[in-house]
Amino acid sequence: MALHAESDLLKLQRKEIIGIFKRADTDASGEIDASELHNLMESVIGRPPTPAEVYHVGTHIDKNGDHKIQENEFVDALIQWLAEVESTRLKRERGKLYLKHLRLQIYLL
């Protein structure tokens, strides 16, 4: 059952990410170019990104090296990023629980 729920969550995430891609692809070319990436990043971070920031993000997402981001590259990169964020969150939560457990053990001594 949990696997099915994860699959549904992944489908929902993929659908939302594709929607973001389509909104960022303002010329409807099926690709996000540097200018469109700049605009997307500005809307996310709330300030104009530097050329270096656009380059760094673009090269990280652009797996085939054509200097444009295709939908599949964008979706894969964002799903990977979301998984890393969730993994980090879970590690922090486990760390907090471990510290609480240690404190309780020390208190009970």
C-alpha cells in the first residue's frame, strides 16, 4: 500500500514539475534556454540571479550539454532534488530523536 502511495506522490510531483517547466518555457519551444532559466530562478529566489548562478544551475540540469534544458532533464533534476531534500529532512529528524533518546537515558541515570 505504501509503495502505491509513493507512486501516486511521484506522479503528482512529476505533474507539478511539468507544469513549472511549461510556465518557464515562455516561447513554447519545449526547452528552457538561459533567459528563461534566469526568469524562473528570479521568480524562485526573489532577486535576479547572477550569470554564474544561472550557468551553475543550467549545467547541473542540462545532462546532454546542448545548453538548453529539455522537459525530461528538468523533471529528473527536480525529482532528484526533492528526494535529496526529503532525505536530509529525515536524517535531521532521526538525529533529533537520537538526541532526545540520549537525554532521556542520561536523565534516567
